[in-house]
Amino acid sequence: MTQEISTTARREFITRDGRSLSFSLLGFGSAPLGNFLRPLSEADCDATLEAAWDSGMRYFDTAPFYGFGLSETRVGRLLKKVKRSDYVISTKVGRLFEPCAEEEVNSGFFINTPQLRFYYDYSYDGVMRSYEESLGRLGIDNVDILYVHDVDAFCHGGREGSEAAIQTLLKEGGWRALTELRDSGAVSAIGTGVNEWQPCARLLELVDPDLFLLAGRYTLLEQEPLDHLFPQCAEKGAGVVIGGPYNSGILAGQPTYNYAEIPPEIAQRADAIKAVCQAHDVPIIRAALHFVAAPEVVVSVIPGGQNVKETKQNAALLDEKIPAALWDDLKAKGLIHPESPIPS
């Protein structure tokens, strides 16, 4: 069974506590608004967010790490202008900030950030402090979804480091803090936001998450979650938000994969997929966005956008239908998982 795919489509998700969240199929991932790789003016950020709203996006994701507070502050300016009941907002916990010398700023891909450095804190007090600081930057009384950020191998030096971060989250009370916030009604759903599927599956084994924000691991190039994570989510009633549907750029015509140079084998696979798309007169970026929205466990897709043009383009991509024969050809050539859900 597949789901409707369009810019106006809504997806209803029922949390473990029976709360209902109404997601716009196309949401807005606001990492770019944290000055990702280049500085953005406040006026440009406001215009981008207004374009997202005008295009029908009603789910917004942010995080303290995105620009060391810049993204949350910028998203908050939009949220103050609209009715609280008209949108779903998520942010994240797991990092705290402290003042530092200029050379100690560790903002990574984000530039022109406040002069701070982050440190991981998955403790009870750290989660509660992060949550309160996020509310202050956003300028709202509550968020709908709180994700634990980056308990993955990418950020913690490998699989053992990821497991250690998860165990710290459990043993030092971070997950207890999230559960208390959910039980009290302060937030409606909890989960994790990561760049790989394994920590999501691990948390499903250990605790009771509602939602996962999975970035870059279910795309036209990668479908491993179909064999592992997605069946577990379906069994336990968890939902998935898809981030990074373009694998950081390669599926949108940019020269990066996972925020780095494109490996030859990935470039070859992308070229083969692109050739099939071209044979059906479909831009690969459109196919990439439609494809990730098809699984039943997916509640929203958040490609993000650094400017008005990119934001409007993302919305327009869902308005054009894609012939079923394209998906048949991709499967026949072994370029996507044989059990991949197909967009309707």
C-alpha cells in the first residue's frame, strides 16, 4: 500500500500516548538556516521560511547545533507570526554550549556562529537544560517533538561510540527526562535524529520512541532500512521523518555525498539511476523526493532549503506525477531495492 504524494498531502501520526500529530508531507529542515557552509542574512532567512509556509509546509525541524542557536532563533521568528495549532515543530537535545576562545569554536559545517563550543550531554539535567534553552530561542511555550541528536557512529567515532552514547542516555537519565516531558504533555513525541538507521533500531529494542528523524539513509541510492528499521517501526507503531533525501547534494545535481567528495562507486550508481530517469523525462531530483515519501512508516520528508528558490523548487517537485514504468525499470536494473514501496 502506498500513500498520496503531493504538496498538499497530510499525514496523521498517533503517538504512543494517543496524541495526534498532523504532518505536512513536505516539511522544512532548517539546518541550512544555521549558516551551513555560507552565511545567510536575517532577511534571506525570513524570506525562505515565509516561502516554505506559503508553499504549504507545516512541519519544521530545527536543532540547537544548527548554527549554534541561529536556526532555532530564525525559525522562531516565523512561528511567532502564525497560530500554534497550525504547525508541528521539532528540535533536539544532546548538546550544550559554553563560551570559548575564537579558535575553540567547533561549529563544523556552520560558519559565522556565536563564539561558543559545544559538548555532548545526554544526562537528565543536560536534556532538561537543552529543552528550556531551545524554547527560549524559539520563543514558544512548547515543541511537539524532541529528538536526541546524533547518538550515531558518525559523531561518536564508530559503532562502539554510538552504543556508549546510547547507554549514557539511558544510565544518566536523559531518556527519563524525555519520557517525563512526554508523560507530562510538555511534548507529544520523543525519539532520535541521526544519520544512520542502526541507533534507531537499537532504541526500539531498549525503550519506547515515537519517531525517528533519519537523514540520508533512505534515498534513491540507499534502502537498507527496508530490511531492518522500517519493519520494526511498523511492528511497534513508530514513525519516520526522512531528512537528507538528496544524500547532501548528489541527487540534486550537487558535487557532494554525505557532505564530502562523491566516491566513484556512488557516482556510478547515481549516473545509472539518472539515465533511467532521463529515459522517462523525469529529473532525478524529482524522483528522489517522490521515492522517499512512499513507505507507510514515513510521516514527512524534510529536504531543507537555503533560499527561496530551493524551497519553492522542493514544493513544486511533488506536483508533477512520475510514471510507474520508471520505478519498474529501476527495479528491473537492480538500481533500487526490489521491495521498495512505489509512490502512487
